[in-house]
Amino acid sequence: MSGFFKSSIGRKYAMALSAFFLMIFLLQHFAINFLSVFSPEAFNETSHFMGTFWAVQYLLQPVLIFGVIYHFVMGFILEARNRGARVSKYAKNNGGANSSWMSRNMIYSGLAILAFLVLHFIDFWIPEINTKYIQGDMTGLLADGEGYRYYEELTHKFVSPLRVGAYVVAFIFLSLHLMHGFSSAFQSVGATSMRKKKLQTFGKAYAIIIPLGFIIIALYHHFNH
Amino acid sequence: MVDYKVTDISEHMSFLEMMDVLNEQLINKGEEPVAFDHDCREGICGMCSMYINGEAHGPDRGVTTCQLHMRMFKDGDTITIEPFRAKAFPVIKDLVVDRSSFDRIQHAGGYISVNTSGNTQDANAIPISKYAADEAMDAATCIGCGACVASCKNASAMLFVGAKVSQYALLPQGRIEAVDRVKNMVAQMDLEGFGNCTNTGACEIECPKGISLENIARMNREYLSAHIKD
């Protein structure tokens, strides 16, 4: 396998594999968050399990962080290389005649998602790491000790209409990114055309349902707090 | 960019015939004619290029520039004509670009080695499934015009290389050198400075021969398989 990941096709595989991992992560993130709409108790229990189980914290979390960073960094490297492959731009280019807006602007939808991730990390991940690993409080309990803190923290974050608005916009960009990214990842790993038709339909459904679900969760907590 | 006014154009003329008329009018006025590539003028040789109104080979589908007719445009239209733009296709003059990077990719592995001593097995004696024969023939219709590179926002050559890899990979004669072929052709493609494919599908739409994206997927599978076997 020497030199595989240094080649243009090897990098396509690497981008696709990191995308698969992130799409699976997104699915489980959505499933857990959706619990908060139906059952605060179930959401609290699942969040506590995910937040304290060693395999999630010390194995999957580092893999996830690596996957996110890799996908972004490789995305930027490939974009820079691709821009360099056409030094002199067309005076007139009718991109809309042969490709979707989403497919031509993955870097911009990706940048919007990156900006959202910064906000999301400041909102949830950094306070979580601070509570657990700096202050050393692994109990997951509220300050008064009356039940778990996760549901309270979640709903508290969605009080601000500005934050909810930012989340909604970010999920629209996520949907646009997935609209091309889902089927593109399968094409990159060589999915055959027969399977591709079904994958494209499934991909479009995934690209709409998951971000829409996240939007519904944010709006639900905003209007029910 | 230079603006030219061209008159006496029939809607039945091909785009290249319009260019001929333009050049004739320019020569008659004592001006320098516009240099452009052409040869067979029947959509086979892959010589004509031109990025017309923002699309490789113009607004029609499944045709090369020589097969594009002036009836696709309105009388009085301003048509923007540019050369195929890519770092790996340097402009020689006006609308003429150097596509020898494609030749070098072909030389890197786009062939089969045959012993011509007289004992070579008749190719027709080797059974091939109808599906493989059709797919290989479809891939082999690539004329190497470079419209895929010109249309791709990344100036990627993967549709061309995918077609050239596929036309051999699908046939028993091509399997023998399949591992080295895909590795060498992809290495040469990367060396030439083409961009990376991001699966926008623009190449497939603009390809005058309708080469399918499936050929890129097949090349990706071949490339992975070649590295695992090696």
C-alpha cells in the first residue's frame, strides 16, 4: 500500500472514509439528541453513559476528533491543489449547466460547518471537558444534586434566539454539504452504478432528515423552555 | 479577450465553419486569423476544443465543437470563446492548447503488450460477456478531447484516465497488466498537475461521447485493488 494515500485517488478514499465515520457519528448524535424531545430521563441517562463510558471517552472521542480534523485539513489541502490546477480562470463559466451548486461549493458549506463546530464546541464540548476533567466532577449531577445536568444544560443553550438561528443556518449548510457529500463518498470508494441510484436516493433522504431533525430539536427546546 | 464581428453565417454551418468564415474575413481585412485546433471535423479525432459560452464544446450535448451547429445560437448573439483552461493544458496560441499530458498518461500504461511472433491467440477465441464487451466499448469511445478536464472545476483528468483504464480492465487481454497500468497511469496523471475529482459530474455531462462516471468508480476500485495486490 506504499504511496496509496499520497495519490489523488488515495486521498479520495481517505476523504470518503472520514466522511463515512462522520456520517455514522452524526446519526448517533441525532438519535441521542432526539431522545431529549420525548424523554428528558432517557436523554440524561444516555448522555451520562456516553460522557463517562471509557470506550467512548478514550477511544471513540479521540478517533472522532482526528476524523473531524482530518476531513477539514484534507479538504483544504485538496481545495488548494485543485485551485492550482487551473491557474487562469474562465472569463465565462456556466457551471450550473452541468453540475449542482452543492457539488461546486463543498468548501463553502464545509467552512460554514467548521464555523458552527467552533460555536458548538464552545457551547457544549469545552464546558463538558472542563466539568469532567478539570474540575473532576464525573457525577453528571446538577449543582443541587437533584438529578442529571445534561437536559438542563441542553435546554438552557436554546433559550437565545440568536443561537437557535445560528444552529438552524448551520444545519441548512450541513444539509447542502451532505446532499452532495453522501453519494460522493460512495462514488469515491467505487460504488457501482446500480447501487449508486439507490444510494443517491438514500443520501438525499439522509441529507434532509438528519439536519431537519436537528433543527426541530433546537426549535422544540427554544419554544418549550 | 478580443471582440470580433462575423457576418454571413448560416444556421446550418458548424461552429468550426463559422470560425473559418471569421478567419477569412480577418485575413481579407489584413488581420491575424484566430488559431484553433481541428482535424477530422466529424467528432472522432478529439482535436477541436474551445470553451463556448462557459461550456466545453458549447451548449449542445453529446457533440464536439465541430459537430456544434450555429442554429444553437441566435442571430446577433455575442459568443464567448475560450481555450480549454488547465495547468496541464498550457495554451500554445489563441484557442490551441497542448494536450500532450494525455499522451504521456497513455504512454504510462494505456496499452496491452502483445507478442507478434505469429503465435498470438486470436482475440475472438477468448469468450467475453456481452456486458463486459459493451462496457469496454463504451469506455473506448473516449476520443481524448479534454472536455472533461476543461469542464471540471478542479481541472481533473479522472474521467479520461478512468475510461482508458476501464477499456482494458474489462477485457481478459487487459487484465494481465492491470495492476501496473492503473498505478502508472494514475501516477502520471498526478505528475501532470491535474486536480482531484470531487464527483461534481460535470465531466460526464459535457463529454461529447457520454463517458460515464462509472469509469471513475471502476478506476478507483482498480487502484485500491492494485495497491492491495502489490
